Amino acid sequence: MASIDLDKVLDKAWTDKSLPEILAAPVSALKGVSDRDGELLQEAFGVKTVADLGDLKYARWAQALAALDISTK
């Protein structure tokens, strides 16, 4: 089972929310992602929510490629 420290990845206002609420939240709920970043992600890729970002095929492709590069770990 995967786990994550929500305090490290979410803005303070979102750390006490349920997983369904977090997944439905705007990407700006993620620590370090501004409202403007969210607007740009929506314009470029149609990403509106945290779940959308997680489902973004380009992000999944990049993660898979990075995982293949064990020489940098």
C-alpha cells in the first residue's frame, strides 16, 4: 500500500481533506503549484484537478522514463 505525507505535498488548507476531495481539488491544492500554473495546465492539457494531473499521460510517460534511469539513483 502506498503512503504519502500530505503536509509535504499539499497546501495547508487541503491537508485535512478526504482523498476524494483532494483528487477533485484544483491542481493549486498541491504545494508549489500556483493558481496561474493551474490555468496554464488547463490551457495546455485540459488539466483541472489533482486527479486530472495524475492521469496526464505525459506525466506518466515521464515518470516511467525516469524510473528506467536507475543510474541517477
